[in-house]
Amino acid sequence: MAGAVLEAPEGVLLVCNRRRDGSLDWSPPGGVIDADEGVLDGLTREVLEETGFVVTAWAEPPLYQVVIEAPDLGWHLVASVHRAAEYTGELVVEDPDGIVVDAGWVHLDACPERLSLGHPWVGEPLVEWLTERWAQPRRFDYRIDGATLREASVNRLAGP
């Protein structure tokens, strides 16, 4: 998995996702990278599919990595988040997967509230990066305990 941070004078680009249970949450654009793609190629595809923007250059190094252990759910997730250095296009929401239902530029002051609607492993690292703007990548570790995401407890483990 990978996520993208696109910035403009208006703020940060966030997408609104409709989840399987019908709930909505906001996140940076991104998603599952196909097995035959490199991370940045797959992330470029995801950004285009979800927002209409074509990322023409990615900043190096990545901003951060999120690692999630969910033993009761039977999964382990690693996501890297990258900042778009250059992009072109206009905002268009036509997600072929039907998950992204809206998108927009969110002012930095409004990001914490908007991101609070979703999972902490999505919002917390992004809000921290927007606040601190560190130069070297960081790692954020989370553990999820519980048989379902809705009822699970999410704990951020020691880290930055």
C-alpha cells in the first residue's frame, strides 16, 4: 500500500472514501500497489484514478512508513507515504473502484478534524508531518486487537 501527499496553496489534497459498511472517511489519495508495479508507479496510477492528477515527480525520500499488526484480523499492513514534488491536471473524481466519492483541498488547520473521521494510522502520521515537516523518513507502528475493525482497539506503539 502507498499514500500520496499533494500540496497546493489551498492546502492538502484529501479524498473521501465510502467504506464497505457505508461509512465515510478522509485520507490522502493512494491504495493497493499491484504485484507487477513499483511503489511509485502504482502510487502514480492510484493518484490519477482517484483524483485526475498526474504526478510527474516524487520527492525523495518517502515521508513516512506505517506498519500495522492486526493478529486477530489475520493481517499485517505496510504503507509508505510519498510527497508529490510535481503534478499536473485538474481535480476529477472518477475512481474505477468506486471507493473515492469526493476529493478536495483541505486547509492545514482543518486537516486534523477531517482526518479524525478515519483510522488513526492514516490521520496521525500525516497531521504530525504537516506540523513538523521532518526531513528524514519516520516509521509509525500500530497494533489492532479485536475480531472486527469497528470494535477493535488501536494502539500506537513506541515511535517518533
